[in-house]
Amino acid sequence: MVWKEIIKQKLEHFSEVRFEEGEKILKVFLKDEKGFSVTIDQIIEADPYNITVSYGEAWHNHYADEQEAIRWFFFGLSDKCRLKLYYCGDVIYKGVV
């Protein structure tokens, strides 16, 4: 999984960023309650769209291209990314980037 090594190398430059990794997953935790976590994983290797990038619990997308998935991962960590949440009562039912 080349994507994980590329991301970890870039995250080394930001000592304040907290992340955890598993065999096929890497998650960056939110730095305050105004933000959201960003996750990238590759669970099903046989699926051509096998890399998933998630923002919080409300939005995710699947990618076949590793470089595109990495770009969306880092976009989620940038101050330019906004995630609009839709609620039904207290429950989030949709997120839109």
C-alpha cells in the first residue's frame, strides 16, 4: 500500500497531528471539536474502487486512483475543506463536501 507510506511521510512534518494506523487504514483525528477526522482505507483489494476516503462519520467516497484518493485525503485536512452536515433531530444523516 503505497498510499499509506506517502501519507505518513507528509504527516511527519506536522508534529501536532495525531493519527493511528492499522494494516489497511490510516486515520487522522480532529484537532478540536470544530473539525472532523479524516480516514483512508483499502479494505477490499479485489474491488477496482477499493480506496475509501472518509470525513468524519458523514461523508465518504471510493477511488480507483491512488493519487486521487491521496489528494482528497489531504484536502480533508486543509482549511479549505468544508463539510455540511444534515440532521434529523440529533442524528446526522448526510454530509456534503
